[in-house]
Amino acid sequence: MNLHDLFLKPYESYETSQIVLEAAAALFGLLSVFFSVRKNIWVYPTGIISTVLYVYILHQFGLWGDMLINVYYSIMSVYGWILWAKSSEDHIHVNVSWTAKKEWLFSAVLFAVSLFLITVVYYYKPLLDEVSENPAAGLQHLDWANWLDVLTTAIFLVGMWLMAKRKIENWIFWIIGDLICVPMMLYKGLGITSVQYLVFTVMAYIGYLEWKNGAVRADIPHKSSSE
């Protein structure tokens, strides 16, 4: 399979407006990660625009299960925006810290609960998706990309929570999840989004180094106290 088949062929059946919307969603997603690296609160307004656009795109394709997950992303972004706004002295930038043991425990619980709830969403996904023929609830319809979607969604939810709490290790979850999403989005026929996740992976690595080095320069203790 050549690059044309991977990136361009799926778009032959798309309307121009759908391609423009996906490109816009990817652009705002990139801006969100850029602002996150800079510890800038604009990570959330731009991120919300991106996820809301994906909600609309997925609604257009009748992918209700994926759409509901992006609705949750949008809600979590609002939550993170509120937390960052409360902790920012200049209403733009925030300070960061390392993850405490108590927060790691909560992250583990959040990951497990997220896996369960997302699996439930996928269990009923055939009944939600308009593209399904003769829909029936169950997990037998899931392919490797769907199971990776379940996994990455749980990873991203933990990453979003740690980012909302301004924890340096949030970037580790974004790196892992973004890297997995590159082939997964290609498989789904979203070439633009696949490239976006590839760039996300690089930016997340840069973000981790930036936050980590900033913490070292500020002499922030590695074992932070829980909030």
C-alpha cells in the first residue's frame, strides 16, 4: 500500500467541508499542545475547539460511540481550564509539579474505571453508530483498532486529569497514546488526523523535557505533596 492509498484515497469520497473541518480540528489540536508545552492556559480554549469540531465530524459520519468520547474530552477540558485559571497568578501561565503517590493511585483507579466505561460504550456502539448494519450489542464486532481505541482513550483520560492537576508526568501518557493513534487513525481513513498524532508525539516529548527541565531549574522536589 502506497502513501496515496494511506493518506489521500479515503478523502476521495469526502466532501470539501468535511476535509476542511478535519484540518481545522487538527490545527487547533496542534495549537492546544503547543500552548500546553508553554504552560499556557490557552491549551484549553484551543483544545475545546478541536474536540468540539471532532464531535461534529464524528456525528456527520454517524460514529456516535467515538463522538461521545470526544464529548467527554470536551467536558474534561472545561474542568482543566477551571483548575488552571484558579492556580495561575497572571491568568496565563501555571506552575507544575511532580505526581505524588496518592495521585498515582487515583490515576490507576481512573485508568481502570475508564477502561470499563469505554468498553461499555463500545459494547453498545453498534446500536449507536448509524453506519452499522443489523446492529446488535456486543464486543464481537471490535477489531484491533477498536481495542486500541479503548486503550488509548483510557490513557488520554488519565493524561488529561494529570494535565489538569499540572503534573509533569502527564506527558508520558500523551506520548504513549499519541504514538498508538498514528496507525489507528490511518486505519480509520483519517490521514490528516494520523499526521496530527505523529506531530503530537514529537511535541509531547518536547513538552515533557520542557516541564521536567523547568522543574529542575525551579528546584521543585520530585516527591510532591498531594493537593
